[in-house]
Amino acid sequence: MSDTRKIIAIDAMGGDKAPKAVFGGLNQFLFQHSADNSVFFRIFGDEIRLRKFLSKYPRVARNCEVVHSPNAIKPTDKVSEVIRQAQDTSMYMAIKDVREGRSCAIVSAGNTGVLMALSKLALKTVEGISRPAITTMLPAGGGDQRVIMLDLGANIECSAECLFDFALMGSVYADKIGKMPRPKLGVLNIGEEETKGLDTLQRLNKVLSENKDKLPYEYIGFIEGNDIGTGNVQVVVTDGWTGNIVLKTVEGTAKLIKRVVVDSFKKSPLAIVLSFLLVHVFKRLKSKIDPRSYAGAVFLGLNGFSVKTHGNSDALAFSNAIKYAADLAVQDFNEQILAGVKQLSGIKKKLKE
């Protein structure tokens, strides 16, 4: 096997539609990136079941290796109950593959809490980073604009130091993966005024504002929830409690818009006729707000890449999650994080004063 290949570990048994949706996603990814022969998969799961799918997807069969894993993490499993008995599961064996350097990233649609705990336990946190964070790209602004938000659920409560680290990781992610050099970054708050919000946020805002010129991103201060989708901010920093609520609200709003549009056209014959004339507009709208288009939440701050997609992910969603993992694999992402930690260490110390 060529050393230039990007090897991605796949938890084939995680998710509501596994392993069918997993193989569909692998096949779709390989079809869309047929010119790139550098991606190779190590697929973990029940070998007998997986071999049946390989016969249906020859494109995947040519670009993978199956590793037998006798057990799987269930969606209902609790971290405290399974973390010590997870060694022979497809999820843990895939994470271990990353830790031991055989793969550079893991992709799973399995239990989020268990994946997060096992990833942190096995891969450890990058030196200088307080805690890892979950991030993804959400729809924003016009055209193909996106906004990166973190944390989305890994840390319910966050210190100013944690949020400072999230800002660094989010800005590097925006630059390297989102192609947004020196992104505009804001801290989510209940108001834009400097006097509003928790003491933790006010202290963070003060330090960032006083050191704007030394930051690798353009700090724009506090932002509110209605700023997230405007396209005027590229990275949004918040705690995991708030971030997770925002994420679920965005996904729910996207589904609401789809239902309203469909219902509106069903009630009017004229609207049905007009819908054919606007078919390209609706396709673009669907692509913009479809949660599957930004499926793939990344655990940033670990010594290895762990990508989580929705438990009910179909082939399209899983394919997009693989794209995130492949993009991370070719970037010197963690090296950029380490360089940023050293560069900003003096500023971070001021948060403790």
C-alpha cells in the first residue's frame, strides 16, 4: 500500500441504517472523487455481513480492507456502562487504528457520547489545548457561504481558557478546511454590548479585544443568535450546551422551511405550475439547508481526527462526513494548532490574571 494514501477507519456498524448506508456513502464518495485514488478505507464490523455488501459495491471493494469486529456500540449504550467493555467493538477498534497510526481519521454514525469519550480516552488531547470541541459547518449568508460553530456538545460548561482554545481551533478549521483565511470570529452572547453576559464571556471578550492585532483571526466581539446565519461571521464560539441547542434549532428550522414550501405549493394549482419554473431555485434552496449537506461533526483538539455523522445518516450524509475526514487528513491541521498554541500562550495567560 502506498504511503501517500489517506487511510480512513470506518465504523461500519454505527448508526440506524448501518451497514447499508455506510457502504452507500463509501461508494458515493469514491464515485464523486474518482480522479483521486489516494483514499483507502479500513472498514470495521461483522466480517460476514460486510462481505455481502462488498459484492454489491465493487468500487468500495477495490479501495478497502475489512477488519473483523465481533461487537458494536448500541445507540442506547451509556458511556459509564460500555467504556471498559468496548475493546472488541467496531467503534473502538477503528479509533484504536487511528491511535496506532494505521489510519489518520475515523468516521462513525454511532453513539455520540461513547464516540466522544472513547476518542478522547484513546487519542488524548493536543498539547496545550484545554479540551476538545465538536464543530461543523452550518449554512449561512448567500451562495455557498458557511459558518463554523463550536462547541456543539462536548463541553456543557466552559472556562474562558477553553473558549479561547475553541477560537484558535475554529479559526484554523475555517482556514484549512473552509478555505476562509483570517476568518471573522465572534463569541455568542445574549447581546453585543460588552457589559452583557456571564463574567467568563466578558473576561474573554476583554482579552481578545485588547489583543486583536496579535490574533490569527479577525475578532469582531460579541454576536447574537440572529447573526449566525447572516454570513457576516465565519466562526462562532460558544459552550457545548448553547451550541447543541443552536445546532438542533437550525436543523429543525430547515425541516420547517421544507414542509412550509411543499404544503404551500400543494394547496394551489397555480403554485404547482410556478414550481416547475422555479425548480432550479428550489434545488439550490434544498442543497443549502439540507442537514445532510453539512453532516459530519469533527472532534477538534485530539491527536487524530474523529468525525461523527448523524445516527440516521443516509448514503449522502455519510459521504459528506467522509469528505471532512479526507480533507483533514491532507492538511497539517494539528501542526497548525500547536503553532497557534505557542504563538498565543502569552495572551491565554492573561485570562487567568
